[in-house]
Amino acid sequence: MSTAELNGIKLNLISWINQLSDKELISFLDGIRLSRANEDWWNELSTVQKKQILSGIKDADEGKVIDSKDFWKKIKNV
């Protein structure tokens, strides 16, 4: 894709976004923009969140997992 074509697409997107009124879609697009930032989202997590994620990874590495079907069965029976 040439630079001119890329710039044309950008201008079309800007025009389209400028006409949007759907708050959910605007929020979604902003989320994409923020997710593409160079900052690592890991740094934005709290210590508790980081510990929970690392614990989950450890459990998965150790095979301490259940099938999603079994999980949903247990949830329904609670």
C-alpha cells in the first residue's frame, strides 16, 4: 500500500469517526488506540492483580486446571 493510499484511508477514518455518535463504539475504538500504545499494561496493574495473574499462570503450568465444561457445570450446581 502506497503512502498516498494510506493517507486516504486515514482521512476516511477520521471523517467516519468524527460522525460517530455511538458511545460504545467510540469507547471501543479508544480502547484499541490505548491498547496499541507503547506502554506496557502490566505496569498499570495493582500488586494484587499481578499476584493473581502470576498465580493463575503457575496453576496452569502445574496442570491445576479444569475443563471449561466442568467449570460451568459446577457453577450451575452451586
